[in-house]
Amino acid sequence: MALRIIIDALFVIGIFFALAGTIGILKMPDTFCRMQAATCIPTLGMLCIAIGALLYAICVMHSASTAIKIGLIAVLVITTNPIGSHVLAKGAYKNGVRPEKEMKVDDYGRDFNE
């Protein structure tokens, strides 16, 4: 009973972070802020849902193969999502997209010799 409450709480937390990321995409002022909302927050939401699904697969379903698949999906999302967002941000910067507020430290400008 307590395990089921923990699993459901993890699902609710994951859904909350995914919803917060979606709202963040709509409310953020520029491309770079939207990318942050589109990667960090849903990744945290996916991580909570994956942990809940792992607990469910191991403790309720008693399925090791399902747990391995869920764990592999979680590892792939956690590694590829930040890398993909970094590449998108660098590509946007290279094509002339700049943040609304002036940056105090411009590491991308240094990378592109600007």
C-alpha cells in the first residue's frame, strides 16, 4: 500500500514537472530560455516517472526485463536531452539568434571568434 502511494506520488511529481516545462515554453521570452524550459524541466519530470515505473515494474509486476528497458530509456533521455539542447543553442547562436538581455559572459561568442 505504501509503495503504491510512493509510485503514484512520483508519477504526479513527474507530470507536474512536464506541465511546468510546457508552460515555461509558452511563457519564456526568448529562444534560449525556451530551450532551458524544454530540456531541464521535462527531463526531471521524465526521471520521476521513470523511477516510479521502475518501482512498479520491479515490485508490482516482478518483471526484470521491463525494468531494464525503462532504465535504459531513462539513461538515454538523460544523456541525449542536454546534448541535443546544447547543439540547438549553439546552432541558434551561430545563425544570429541572441538573448533579449545582454549577456555579461558570452562563451558562444568566444567559440565563434566574435
